[in-house]
Amino acid sequence: MVDERPEQNSTSYPTSPNYTQREIATTANLFQSKAATESKKKELLEDFVKPLQSYPLVESSMTKYEKDGLLYREGISTPFSGRLVERNSLGISTLEASFLDGYPHGQQIRRYEDGAISMEAVFDRGVLTGIKTRWWEEWANKGGRILGWRELQRQEKLG
């Protein structure tokens, strides 16, 4: 006599209602996370007393981190509030970040030397909040199709 196991009789094909519900729930959570991040960005910007654009925009060379871990402008004894930008030798922005009372606060964007985005994150008074997204330099857009580094290496060997 052969014992039947329940998992042998279950159907979890893509057309199965359980599978579909699970996929829908996963996708919904992803969109809720993205929506929550956008909502958090707006909420964080409200922490600034005045519009962020009215705060100073300074180059990273004009700032430094002190022993307390906060960011300060050189020659100013109060922690920095405003926008920070770092540029490479070509003038391309490699870092854009906002700070409140010396802490990263709001959206931070890092870029590769060519200007392509490498990282995007949202901070709340120095604490990472929401989704941190990274893009790797090894990826390339080939004819409208994004290829990973392994596939690129394979094509280079064949090419």
C-alpha cells in the first residue's frame, strides 16, 4: 500500500489561487514599502523649519565630521543643517545629501564617476529609514536590455 502525502496532491502552479494570492501579497508589500518611503521623505522634509532649498548648499570640502559624529561647516561651531554636494574632477555630482543638526536627514543620493546613480537612501536624523537601493557599476544597458556582469563577461569572451 502506498501512502499518499498531502504535498503530492497539492497544486501550487502559477495558476493556483494560493500561488496568485501569495504573489499579489508580495507585490503589494513591495509597493506599500515604496509608498511608505515616499511618505517618509515628505514627513522628513517637514522637520526643516523652512524649505530645504532655502538652506545652504555647500561642497563637501567645506565640511568635516567632528568627534561627536556630527557634520559641521568649517569655522562654524553649530552642527550643519542644509544640503551637501560632492563633485568629481569633471564637475559631476557624486553625492547629494541633506542634513539637519549635523545628522543625515532626508534623501541621500550617491553617484558613480560617470553620474549614474549608485545608491539612494533615506535617513531620519542619522538613522536609515525605508528602503536603501544600490545599483552596481558592473551592470550595463546593452541595446535596451540590462545585462549582469556574468553575461557581459560571457559576451566579451565570445565577441
